[in-house]
Amino acid sequence: MLYRELFNTSNGIFATVFATEYPEQYAKIFGNTPSKQLDTFALLNWGGRTLVDAVTADTYKDIVSSIIAVNVQGWERQAAAMLADYDPLKPNAKQTERTETVTVDESETGNTLQANKTYNDTDFTDNDRETDSTDRNRTETKKETVSESGISGNQNFAAIIEKETEVRRIKWQKNIIFALVNEITTDIYN
């Protein structure tokens, strides 16, 4: 039996199984895209494929539901990654905060003794004695915050933009539809 013989735009795998049995996951992956449009897309692209013998009008809901159950978590992660907003030119962000505290205690004590010697005297006589004492305390705190974002210097900007463009070019939703249809059909080229 061919895919188009069992499934049509009003009775497709997305409208009858995916959107009804997995509504939250369907919304995360396909957003507001109506399930009827996805069924039309699948019918247009893979309607001529032969269904696996186990897929019949009575069993297709259980089979498609089990295929979705096995794969839906990976598809959700893929959708979350593809729908995330980020700037490809600023993939790295780093913030460094450094606090430096310097404490200096200085203490000086000095004695000065002045002695005089008169003319023709052989000995010195103590004249004045001075004592100097100085205490100094200083505490200094420095706080420095450095933020860096962007691409490190050893990466090629053109290569990064090319990778980003390639990721956006991949039609990930189409790949999910293909994966689901591919599980229930046979293809002589696979």
C-alpha cells in the first residue's frame, strides 16, 4: 500500500497522531504550523512511497505514536537549539572580578643625640637629645571587573559565519517530518 492510499490531507499522521497525542511537543517543534499543512507536505513529498507491511488502517496510530514516543525528546532538543536566540559573533562571554586589598603598617623610632666640642677640648659633651617616633597605617582596596565577550583571536570569523549559515540552512523541521515518514515507509534507495 502506498503512503497516499492510507494518508491524505484530512487523515494524516500529523493531524491524527502527532498533534492530538503529543500537543505540547508538537507546539514546541512545529510552533503554530497547522498539522494539515504538514500532512499535505508529507503527502506531496513522500506520497508515492510504499508503507511497511505492518502499517494498516487499523495499526497506523499505534505504530506512528510509538515512533514519535521514541524520538520526540531528541526532536524537542533539536527544536530548542534551533529556535534559541544568540549572536554567532559573540559565542563566548567571560567576566572576571578581582579584589585586591593592601594593608601597610609602618612604625619608625629614631633617636638623635647632638654633641658639642668646644675649641681645645678633647671630649664631646652631650647637648640635646631628640627622639622621633612615627607611625603610619594605610589600607588600600582595589576592585577590578573585566568583562570579555566575542570570539577569541585564534578563530576565523568567516568560518564561524559560514557554520551558522549552514545550520540555519538545514531545514530541521523537514528532517523531522522525513524521519517520521521514513520509519513507516520503505525506500529502495535507503
